[in-house]
Amino acid sequence: MARRKRPQSEDLFDVEEKIIDVDVQEEMEGAFLEYAYSVIYSRALPDARDGLKPVQRRILFGMRELGLRPDKAHVKCSRVVGEVMGKYHPHGDTAIYDAMVRMAQPFTMRLPLVDGHGNFGSLDDGPAASRYTEARMAPAALLMTGSLDESTVDFVPNYDDQLLQPEVLPAAYPNLLVNGATGIAVGMATNMPPHNLVEVIGAARHLIAHPEADLEALMRFVPGPDLPLGGRIVGLDGIRDAYESGRGSFRTRATARIENVTPRKKGIVVTDLPYTVGPEKVIEKVKQLVQSKKLQGISDIIDLTDRTKGLHLVIEIKTGFNPDAVLEQLYKLTPMEESFGINNVALVEGQPRTLGLRELLAVYVDFRTDVVRRRTAHRLAKKQDRLHLVEGLLIAILDIDEVIQLIRAAEDVGTARERLMQVFDLTEIQANHILDLQLRRLTKFSRIELESERDELRREIEALQAILGDEALLRTVVSQELAEVAAEHGTPRRTVLLESDGSGSGGSAATSGRNAATGTTAGMQLEVADDPCWVLLSSTGLLARTSGADSEDEADGEGERAAGRRAKHDVITARVRATARGEVGLLTSAGRVVRLSVVELPALPPSADAPNLSGGAPVSAFVDMPPGEQVLGLCTLGTEGQGLVLGTRQGVVKRVNPDYPSRDSFEVISLKDGDSVVGALELATGEEEVVFITSEAHLLRYSASLVRPQGRSGGGVAGIKLGAGGAVVGFTAVDTSVENVVVTVAGSAASPPATQTGTVKVTDLWAYPTKGRATGGVRCHRLLKGEDALILGWAGAAPPRAASGNGVAVELPETNDKRDGSGVPAAAPIASVG
């Protein structure tokens, strides 16, 4: 119990006090209920009809009263705040300005209601003070406040009973669904996501045409929320629950894709973030997780966001880590994936209710139908009043002279009114209108114009009466007006809806099997597994490795064919078996071997039928090559195997013992001055045959076993006998157990490489007999007039593929049985064969 003192009597001598006992629990309950009622109905919850809270409604009404239309100049926000606070909203300026800012933010509202000028904040930062920003009504605000002066809604007194304010705005579109709402009251809250205007209006029109439509029919128009900044919504079951019961949840996920940020490094590029999540929040969380070692595989995160290209976060991935698995970690551990809980609580007839999609649309449709009915009735009354006056003018204008004489002869206005009503059978309203007109205006009225206006008014009145008399026609008008709003203000959907987790742009796997400790997906390793793969070198100098899918092909004998299919136009000039986390060697024309980490090479997609190496990276991204030095081939760096075989331009051949140092670069042959390596590759069995092709159009083949292996410092032995001015243009080693062919291209030795078309010939290798080492070989191509040398020679497994200098495929002719026959003109200059 508590005691409350009763005020003392006005009698100063009456010192008697009366104490009233009050129950504390009842007093607190009463005070709390009053406070809760005020918060629920006057502050926190939106009205289901116009989708606005009281402060938002008062802001729009106040701006309308100030005349801040979209075609007028912006004014200081502090002026609008003062107007609203002084006349309509009995709370502080901070609450008014915060609500005004939210209505102006395009990343918060799907269809902003305020056109802001200045710093209205971002997802990470707050707005500038109201004295620094300006605003006016956005075009959508005109739809909300249109026809307010046509008795469409009820007006109620403001907080001090000095002015009137609308109880609700007419709302020409379903604002609550389009822009959503959020608010915390006492004992309840609301959280509604934005939707697409065109989709919501389509559902509303369908409900108007089919009042018994069920949720499934409406969801064909509204499949899910449409967030202002796009992004992706993963999982639609929670959305359907919310549309059915008013409560549910869904996950919003950032839009991200994996790209090559540099030729050697992968990165995750984020272009959209979940609703209300800013880039600084993501950056801060990523840095925190990396420092605490809870997030692995990230080397840097860069914010390239600007006004031109919008959000652009680049998350660089460390070499050796799987970008897809890192992306899954980001979704799991950072705000790049957030959950949104839907709680559709709004005021319906003054009471808070939880509404599903159909109920929300039904409340709006009924409200808008009532608005159009009241507006039609208002316009009908206005037209009828005007028709009544026009008919009176027509009566008076027929005898205007008598009307003037009657008015002049009258002693006062009342007498004139009575005489007009008696003589011309006018009503008091008609007579007053005639008396209120200036004489010069009365004489200028045209009978034809008045009759035309009368007929037009009668037609309009008839149309308005038809609308009021036919409920179906009234609802048709509502539907047509909604269609016009959608056509004028609608925008395409921005948010992608996904039934469940999928690969998406980032190629991530389903999260249902995620490991709670690592944040990765079950079966997806964070670091690149040391799986078998092929390292490929293309004719244009691009390097790449195959992914794990090709390793399975390799295990059952399909690896070589998989590697051979890798080029869609750019031919493969070298390939070598490796593991993803191993090393290979680059063989150069200077007789060097340069170590290269396989994991740094871009991985080709495993599912492509015939991809090219455009996804590869140039050699220059991995190795700094001196001028004039070129990469010729690839090799493994193990001590087992048969070692390398090299052929030089001056006809030297060398087999190198597989005894390689641990240095990053080392020589495998001592070259004479002016000499260079023409071809280099790794022997598989040591029983292969080496093939020399010279500029003199000679070919020599013999067993590699005739060449004694040497150490790295050796200079090799004579491989082929050259004539004066002759040079080796092609060298390789072939496996004689498969079908091999020889490709030769003849032309002018004086022309720069890969610039002349020349003639090309394809011949089976078996057509050329084997000879001894250091002999001259046999003729392999007959030179035609204008040709003085072979400019390219190649031997290898069939079928061969040729490419120009920029990697474009060049068609080769059919096989020629004549080993020393002439070639046919090439379709384009051939730079390489593979």
C-alpha cells in the first residue's frame, strides 16, 4: 500500500489532512498500460492501411502543407522538423529527423518517400545534422498524399486541438508491403521486409478481380521480398510461412563471385550485401576473425566502393586455399549472410494484429476502395453543385436585361434575391451566385459555353453515379489506378530468390553439411588438396592446371585425353603430370629450368566440355624472363624417371640426368655462343624416338637410347648434321606406340616468324625411316617457288592442332602420304602446333 496526500484546503486554518490509500500494483499497472498504449498506437506500429507510423504520416502531411512538391526547391530539413514538431508531433526533433532520414534512404526504402539533398547517411554512417541537409517530397509521396483535400480520409485534432491532421493517408499503393516497416513497442514488435511495387500491385489487382484468391495464387505475383540493394535470399520456406501466418524468417546472402584479381591470385568480389549490412561492418568482422585465426585463407580485403560502380569489396585469397571454401566461411562467420525475421504486426481498426500476405492485401484493397468511393462521392457533390449554378446562369442569361433591371430596381440585396427567386424560379444558392457575380462577368457569359459545360457536367455526374452505384465498377477503377501507379513508378526486381543453397555466382556448395568448427562445407576442403593434376602450357604462353575432376580421368587412363581437350582454340604445346601442391619446372630456350609452384596456377573448371586456356595466366606473371628467352616446355623435378632431352638450334642433342638442385633456377645444358634450345621435354621411358626437323626440309629420327645421359654441366652431343646456313626449326621426342604425324610449314626465312602464310603439310611419321645419330636425315617437304626454308616443324601424337600467333585456330590439311611432297597454302599464318 502507498499513501497519497490530499491537497490542503484553501482554508489556511484548516490543518486537517486526509490520506487516501492506493494499491501500488494497480497504480503501476495503470501507468504502464497507459504508456504501452501510447507507444503501440502513437509511435511504434504502422497502420495497415497506409503503412505509416504517426511520425511518418505527420512528416509527409507537414511537407505537403509547406508545398514541398517534387518540382519545388529543397528546403532545410530543420525547417520541416520544426513545422512537424510545432504543429503535429508532440515529441523531440531527433525522433522526427530520424524518421525523415529513413524515408529518404534508397538503401532502406524500396520506394523512398523523401527526396533528400545532402548527407543522409549510409549503411555504416549516420546522417548530417538537420541544419545541413535539405529535403522535399519524392514522387511516391504525392501518391501517398494525393486527394487528401477530397474528403477521402478522416481528419482528427492535433495534440493541442488547434489544428487538424489526417488519421491516415489515402495511399495510392500498398506502402506497407512495398517499403516494409520496423518498430519495437511494449510487448510486441514489427519487422517487415520491402517488396517490389509491380509484384505487390499485381497481387492486389488479382485479389480485386478474384476476392476468393488463396495464398498460392497471390504468391505467383509476390514470390518473396525485394530488397533495396538486391542481394540474394536463400530458402523460401520461411517466406511462405510468413505470408501464411505473419511470422517467418529467411536468410539474405551477399552477392559474390570468384575472380582473378591478379594473374596469380584469386579473389572474392562482393557487389551486394544483405539488407541493412554495410561494408565497414563486414571489413571489421573479417579483420577480427583473421586476427583471431578463426578465418583462414584471406590475405587482404579492399573496399573499392564508389558512387560510379556502387558496392565493390575485393577479398584476396591466399595461394593454396580453395576460394569456394573461403567464401563458405565468410557466409558462415561474417555478416555476408544474415537472417531476417518477419513479424507482420500492424494496426487494423486501431488494434495490433499479425497479418499474412492475403490479410495485408485485403486490408489495403478495402481501404483503397473506401478512399476511391469517398473521393468519387466528393467529386460528384462538387459536380452537382457546379451544375446547379450553371443551370441558374443559363436561366438568367436568357433574359439578362431583365435580370439587370430587376437587380438595379431592388432596394437591397435581400429584395433582389427574393425577386430573382420569384421571377426566374431560382433557388437561393443560384440567386446568391448571380448576385455575387460582377456585372461585367455576367454579360460576358456565353450561352453556348454554358450549355457545353452543362452537358459535360451531366456526363461526368452520370459516370460518377455509375461508379458509386456499382461495386464491381468501383473496384475496377481501383484496379486501373493501381496499374497506372505500377507502370509509372515500377522497377525491375533486384533481389534473387533461391529455393536453397546453390553454387550461385560464387560456386559455393550447400551449407547444410557445414562443419560448425571450421565454417566450411562438408566435403569441401579449405586448402587446395594435393590431388593429381596436369600442368598445361599453351602456344600463347598461358599456364594453368586442371582441377580435381581430371585427376580421376588420369587414374583410369583418360588424363592425357582430358588435357588434350583443354584447348578450344589455343593449342597445348606442353603438359606434365603433377600434384596441386607440388612443383614443376619451366624449360627455357636458354637451357634453364625455373621452378614453379603448381598451386599458384589458375585451375581450369572441371565441368566444361571443351574450355580454352583463356582462364590461364601468362608466364610473365610467374617468371621474369630476360629479353629473347622463351619458355619451351614443362618438366617434373623428381630424381626418378628418365630425365630431360633437349635439342638446340645448331643440332646438338642432350639427355640430362634427373639430378636437380633445390635452387629456384638452374641450367641443364652448356650452350655454345649463338646457340639456343629449340625443343625440350621429359622422357617417360627412355625408349622414345627423338625427331629433328631442319630449315633445309630434312627430318631425322632415331631412338633416344642412342644418346648417352649427361650431367647438367654437359654440352650434349651431335644430334643432326646440318648444311651451311641450316638450323633446327623443330625438335621433340615421340612415343612410337601411338600414331604420330609430322607437320611442316614452308616459307621465306627472311620474313618475321608467324607473319607469312606459307604452305603446310601433314604426314605420318612412319613414312620417314630411322637413321643414325648425327646424320642428315631424309627430305620431308618439297619447297615451292618463293619458298627457301622450313619455318616450322613439329612431330607428335595425332590429331595435330595449329594456331596463329594470337591463339586462333588454323585448319590443317588432310594427311599427305608423300614424305617429300609439297604443302598446300595455309589458311592463316601458323605460329605453333600442338
